[in-house]
Amino acid sequence: MTADVDAAPASSAAAQTTIGPARPMTSQGRRWLRLRSTLAVLVTQLVVLAGFLAFWEFMTGQNKAAAFMFGSPSAIFKFLSQMVYDGSLWRDTSVTGLETLLGFFVGNCIGTLIGLSLWYSRFVSRVVEPFVIALGSIPIIALAPIIIIWFGTGLISKVAMSTLSVVIVALVTSYKGATGVDPDQINLLRTLGASKFQIFRKLVVPASLADIFAGLKLTVGFALIGAIVGEFMSSSEGLGHAIFKAGSLYIIPKVFAALVATIALALLLTFAVGKIEQLLMPWRRQQR
Amino acid sequence: MIETSLKTQTGTGVAAPAPPLVVEHVAKSYELDGGGIVPVIGDLSLTLREGEIVSIVGPSGCGKTTLLNTLCGLLAPDAGRIRWHGREVAGQPQNVGYMLQKDLLLPWRTALGNTMLGLEIRGMPWAQAEDRCRAMLDQLGLHGFADHYPTTLSGGMRQRVALARTLVNEPDVLLLDEPFAALDFQSKLLIENDTVGLVRQGRRSLLLITHDIEEAVSLADRVIVLSKRPTQIKAVYDIALGADRHDVISVRQAPGFSDHVRSIWADLDVVLQ
């Protein structure tokens, strides 16, 4: 009993010294914590990737048939460095990149312009709606043979494929943005004496930017799919061409090597869109 | 403040000019999707004189906002006439400022950019508009915040920017729909005080729709109490508290203030469940 009584104050004092009073955190400390959690995520991602590649390498190293069917990271790397060496990697990537970029740009310009301007007339947008849905439901690959007949086998046909994959999505997302504007905000501008065009320019367009950029990020992938499908159908260069050729010759690691380049291209374009978004919408950055 | 307001008063004309706003027997109903018709405003007449502050209070859902939107020309009345300075106007009336509980600031514009919206729409040269807006923001205690985006401002400051955006257009008449309802008590008193000061100083007229009886009594020269739907005028109180009407905080201590509040509360006929 007496030991207990003696021990009680001692233990509470010990607890106080170990826990201590809550210290206010410095901004430097907070920045370090944030950096540390970002680093933790990055390291985990690298470990997962390395583990996956190691497993792949190990499994295909044991078995020749598996190596043939699935390739191996080392073989893929060998092909990649060979493609860098003979210049085909850069040539194919730049060809596909140009097709994708042009299709992305043209498709988004046309789609966004139509989508935003549909805000102007409820009547026109109701007339157009079923046609948009119908066009949007066409699998773009089904159009490829016609596109090649119309535009030939060169750059233009791939850009057309890419544009078509993008345009409906861009139209729908920008229209959604335009019609989602707060009606009270429209009323406010009306009471300030704004014309319909002023409401469009000063309110509807900037308010739609968030949705437009969501569409842009989505359509990077679609533009790339369009370009590669176009190259599958008929082409003499480009990443789609490289994949198709290597695939029909059963050179699986080379297929993967071209795929790696495709993924890198998609990541680069997505990153660029994100940067442009930050540049065009600075008020979103201040929020954080 | 009183001296300056007296000096800035423009000489009232010889013949009494038409009051800024006259509402005569206005009625408005809504059609439901099912086909039924809900009469919102039954029969409403009121007059807003020059330099007068009128508050409208009413039970929840009595169509106060419908009334405001009808006055602004955003909705067309089913019956009756609305005359601005003696004339009926098609569409939006000129020189009317409109402000809601939501600040409706555009997030992509800074405080200054939001304040400039009205002048920009009217096509005022940029530099002139900017000078006027900066001065207005300073007057409302937002000095140094002109280049901040709305997301970085507090609720009270955002509502001040909205007030600046309304006042910088120098409207003859302000229509405010519960503009301070979302603010905490202190910010509310301060912004009320500034609003009343600027309105009285500029000899503007103010129609304030609110559910806050104390706010209605402390700000207004006249309080109009509305009935339940279909809305009619139930009672009108002239608030003559004799105090300095520029100071909404001292008015709350004036003798007679709580009597007004109590009788309006009784008029609203709130049933406690």
C-alpha cells in the first residue's frame, strides 16, 4: 500500500517529462513532415515496382517458354537501348507524339467551342443532344477504314482518328461546365446590366475552366489511343506501328519496349496539361 | 459623418420627384410540375422613398426572395405594376444594386476584380474603374486585401467585397436579401453599420429583406411585416427611435427598440411546436 502511494506521484512526474507540454509546430517542421510523407509514398511506389520487375525477371528466367511469351525486364531494357541507339525510339515517339498532340488540340478546340456555345441556346442544345449521344457511342476503331479511304495513310488520317476520339468527350465536359454555372451568379451579372455575351465571356467561360481541364486530362489518353489505332490500321512509322510490327513477329519484349515509350509519352502530356492548368487557374493554387 | 451627409445632399426638387420604387398590387404564383398553382405573393403594394431604409420581415417561406427577384426584373409579376422613378421598366431596372446571402464572388477574380465587375460591364475605362474600386474597398475596411482571391478571405470580408461590388456602381436603390444572415454577430453588426452609413451618406434607398427582427428594426426607418403565403402586408411600423440613425449599434440600446421587436415578433405569429 505504502509503496503504491509513493509510486503514484513519481510515475505521473515521469509521464509528464516524457510526454511534455504540447509544443507549437514550426512551419519548417510542418514542411519537413509533408516532405517526409511524400518521400514515404515515393519509396513505397519504387519498392512495389522493383518487386514486380524482380518477380517478372525471376519467373521468366526459369523458363524459356515463359520468356518468349511474356518477355522479361532485362530483354525489354535491351530492346529499349537498341531502339535508342538506332534512333527509332525517338522517331517513332515523335511521330506518335505529333499525331496525338495535333488530334488532342484540334479535337479539344472543336469540342470545347461547340460545348460552350451550346450554352447560348437551350433549343439548339436540345436538338443536338441525341446526335451527340449517337456519335459518342460509335467505337472510333469502326471508323478507321473509312478514315483511311478519306484521308490516306499518312499523318492526316492519324490526326483525324485522334481528333474523333477526343471531340465528343471535350464537347460533353465543356457543355456540362457551362450549364453548371450557378444561376444566382447569372442573375447577379444580369442585374449589373451584362449582355448575354458578357455573361458568357466573364462568367460562363471561366467557370467552365475546371470542367474543361478535367476533360483535357481525360482526353490525353483518348488522343493517344486514336493515334495508335490509326497506326495499327496502316502506317510506316510511329509507336503503334512498332508495336504492331513487333507483335506480328512475336518479338514480345519489343512490344513492351514500345509500350514503355507510349506510357512515357502519356505521362509527359498529362504532366504538361497539369502545368498549364496551374498557370491558367492561379486562384486554385492559392486555395491550398 | 452627419455633417458630410448633409453637405452631400442634393437639393430636393421643387415638385416632389417620383419615389425611386413604387409597387402596386403585385401578385406572383408558381406552377408546380404536377400542374397545381401555388400563389406566392397575394397582393402587395409598397413605396420606397428617396433616402429611406425599409426592412421587410416575414415568416419563413413567405416569398420574400420571390418578391426581390420580381422587383429586379428577374421574374415577371402575374399582376400589378412596378415603377422605378415613376416609370415601368421592361427587364432589369437601371441603377439598382442587388445583394444576396451568398456573396456570389467569382473565385477567379481578386477582391478588386470582383468589385470591378459592374463598372467593367458598363465599359468604364480600366484605370478609372480601378481607382474607384480601390477607394471603395478602402472605405469598407479592406485596405490591403484588394489583390486577394476570395478563397483566402473570411466570410465577413467576402461579404464586404460583395457590398463594395454593389455600392461602387452608385445605385439609387439597393435590394438586399438577407445579406448578413450567414455572418457571426460581431461581423454582422460592423458590416450593418458600414452599410447604413454609406447608404445614408449617399442618399440612397435601401430595401432590406431579412428574418432577423432586431436587424430590421435597428437599420430601418420603416419595417413591413408580411403574412404567410399568399403574401400580403400584415403591418407597417415607422421606427422613430430618435437616436443617431447612422449608428445601428446604439439604436439597439434606444428606448422603444425592444417594444418594436416584441410587437413585430407577435405579428409574425410564430407557433412554437
